[in-house]
Amino acid sequence: MNPVTYKKLTHAMESKVTDRFSSGRERSTWIQHRGVKLLRLTIPKVHPNDIPGGTLKSIKEDLELGDADFIDLCNCPFTRQDFERHLDAILLSRRRPPLPAPVSGFVIQDDARLPYDAYELNRLRFAWAMDGASYKTIKVFLQSNPERQWAPVARGLTEDEARDEAALAYLEALAAEDPAN
């Protein structure tokens, strides 16, 4: 692994990963994403210009990044949005708590009934549906008339992207309801 200076490492962690570190001999934090604690990150304070390779390897493993992505994170091509997509992938791969079985329904769009699949949480469904040639993610509010009470979230997605967006929105809402977080 190429040497990374302490200054580059701390700048990358503070600007792209999280802005909440504890102070003290070792700077540490829990990285939360969409209301879920995902990763524990510790950066030891070192005075030399270069950080030992073992320390870099440990930080890279804490962040669950590959060698190339870690170097890119420290040297700038890897942005905060890239890191958030990486956290989305970690969250979906862990699926804690597990996603429920999808449910189906319809909403009214223009003058047509649009079928969807969704994850349901209380009085809300996080759904994905065809939108012309691509997919979209929507929130369906299960109130007096759920076919007419919905809001678009994202458009122009593949089916997998739309399903993942719906799953992430479901997990975020579930974490918001959990008093343990």
C-alpha cells in the first residue's frame, strides 16, 4: 500500500467519512448511516510524517474498503458521495434487521393504476415500480385511500437500484423508530 501521510488521512476521514471524532490519544467514532451504526473507526495520533503500514491496513479494514478505494479516499478521487454509496452497500449486505417479504399494491398515476412491490412498515410502504422504460422508488401512505396517497422518491433507476433504494428507506425508517439507536 502506498504511504499515506497522517495529514491526508485525517483530512479524508474528517471531510469524507465523518465529522464526529472523539478527542484524546486515539481519535475514534462510530460511523452511522441512515440511522444505523455500521462501522467503528479509530485513528491513532502519530507524529511522524508517514503512518505505519499496519495502521493503514487496520483503518482500511475498519472502513471495509479495498486497497485502491482506500488510497483514492485518502488522495481525493473518492468523494463523500462515493463513501455514502459504499455505506449503502454495507447496510444492504448486512440487512440488519432483515427485510420483510415484499407486499404488492397499486397507485393511481395519471389515469392508470400502477402496480408496485414494497416493504411495509406500519402505515407506510417503501415501493418500487415501473416508470416507462425504467423504475422508480415511491412512498405509499396507507391511509384512507392509499392508491392516491403516494410520493415519488427517485426516478430513472434499474429494478435493482429501485429495490435497493426502497430497502434503504425502509431500514432508515425502522432505525428511526428504534429507541436503541
